[in-house]
Amino acid sequence: MIRARITGTGSYAPAKVVTNFDLEKTLDTNDEWIRTRTGIVERHLVVEGENTSDLATEAARRALEMAGVAPTDLDLIIVGTITGDYPWPATACIVQSNLGATNAGAFDLSAACSGFLYALAMGCDRIAAGNARKVLVIGAEVFSRIVDWTDRNTCVLFGDGAGAVVLEACEGDRGVLSTHLYADGSQLELLYQPGFGTRNTPSVEGIARGDHFVKMQGNEVFKVAVRSMAEVAKIALDANGMTTEDIDLFIPHQANIRILDAAAKRIGLRDDQVYVNVDRYGNTSAATIPIALDEVNRAGRLKEGDILLLDAFGGGFTWASALVRW
Ligand code: UT7
């Protein structure tokens, strides 16, 4: 059986770091509130001239280098993002050009914070179907350009960054064992960007209302996120005939430490099974899971055969899990 194996990981976060104390200077907020309600201590933010495709390209270069794969060997590039450089064309096409991946198709995938796991699933399926041998999957976001920096309810939560993996067709029992994807569009207004698509086109009034900024009802999102992440984790375990005891590392979407803790508890995982880095990056949306995966990989924390459970929830709503034998 052919399955997709992760042979390289890479990540990149902008050099500029903004702490909670920095935010205190311009916003009616404080370090204590942000730290206790979210677990976030600092986040990386782009500076002028730095764009989503730049972060994605750097993360991709690092993943390709680790995998020992040349850009020209890639069959496909998928970027999970909702903050691409342009509404269209795809940021993946810019990454394709930056890398010189002249034999690859490229597209973006919009699933908000679940974007990386959705993209991973597409890459795995393309490989399993025999239509690709080497796929680059990226999660990359620049949320700092779509949050209202005067809205303390949202702006303190997000950061910018990118993470990437190289998937290669392999035989044997290592690799991505399963992916599960779900969505519920009936409550989209709990977490969305109202402008400016074709439903709400650019206008002076729309800009004045701040329609181009992220809108979120945080506590409602919180409840659905915990429930959905727990459910989709259990679905992954059941599908593979595994229990929580089999999990070496749980890498959840890093939105809020309280969401991670509550979801992990509901699934039945111990604290030492859960990877957390939301303190240093904030919520980088589609980039959180590949950044975390790259961190644990480069720290030498993963052994061959380890079982990893990846789990995400985001706007849409969308939620997803992937079970990986490393
Ligand atoms: O990736 C998926 C996307 N999003 C999420 O996962 C976010 C999910 N939700 C959350 O993480 C949490 O709901 C938040 C962190 C956004 C908010 O935490 P909360 O415990 O649900 O607080 P709250 O929204 O109920 O607000 C409590 C209070 C409010 O004041 P009042 O009305 O009680 O006087 C807010 O105005 O905290 C106030 N508040 C702040 N205070 C200081 C909200 N933001 C801030 C802030 N600094 N930055």
C-alpha cells in the first residue's frame, strides 16, 4: 500500500516579536488578562514588505532541505491560508515561482485554522491515488493584516507565521494513517471576515464599519471548538483501532491554552502527551500545527514509530484530525 510519509518539516516566523506588555501600551488590555485567558505571552508579526508568500516560501525551503527534495521534484504545492497575498491568484503559485518548482501544480485551500490539516488530507489522497509522489503542504497566515488593532477582543490573540511539510509516497506502515474532515457552515458569523468578497464588495461604508476585519464571538467559538476537537480526535482513534494510551504526542491547533487543555481532558489525554507553544506564537491559524510539528521534530522529540494525533478547529466552522505514525 502506498501512503504519504512526512519526510521534511520547516517553519518560519517573522523576526519581529510583540509581547503582551507591548500591547498594553496602545490597548486597554494587560499581560495578566491575556496570559490567564489565552496562555499567550508573545507573538511574531510581519513588518511592511513581508507577506504570506514570503513566510510560506521560507518554511517550504527549510522543509525541502530537511527532506533532501529538490523543488523541481515536487508534483504539487498546497497552501492552507485565508490571508493570501491576493484574493487570487493563489499564494501557492507565488511559492511555486519563488521555489522554481517548475513541475508542480499549485493551489490554495481555504479552511481557516483547519487549513493545514485539510491541505495535508488532499496531499495524502493525491499520493494514495497514485497521482503524485512528492507534495509540499504549507500552512501560512498573516492575520495581523486582517485584525482590528483597536479591538482587544481579537487582536491580542493572533500571530503571523508559516509551517510546511514534504509528503512523499512510501510503502510500509509509517506515514499519515488517516485524515478526517468536517464542517458546519450554519454558524459562520461566529467567526468570519465579512468583507470584501462578492457578497459584500469594497465600499467606503464597509471600510468605515471595519468589514475587512476578523469578527468573532469568542466564547461561543470556544465551546464548539472544544467539543469538535474532542469528537474528531476520538474518530481518528476509533478508525485506527487505537486508544489515548497509543498517543505519543497530541499536537492541537494552538488557539488558546484553555481550549487545548479542555479538549485534551475531554479526549482523555495526560498533560505530558500535549504539545503547547501558543505562549510564543499566539494563534497563527493554519500555521499552528506545522510550526509545532517542526519544533518537536527539530528538537529531536520524535522517534520512528511514534503516534502523533493532529487536531484542528477553525472558522467555517471546519474541524479535522490526522493520525500519523512517524
Ligand atoms: O482558532 C479558532 C479561532 N478562535 C478561537 O479559538 C477563540 C476562542 N475563544 C477564546 O479563546 C476566548 O473566548 C477569548 C480568549 C477570545 C475570550 O476569553 P473569554 O474568557 O471567553 O472572555 P470574554 O470574551 O467572555 O470576555 C470577558 C471580559 C469582557 O469584559 P466584561 O464584558 O466581562 O466586562 C471583555 O471585554 O474580558 C474582556 N476582554 C479583555 N480584557 C482585557 C476581552 N478581551 C480583553 C483583553 N484585555 N484583550
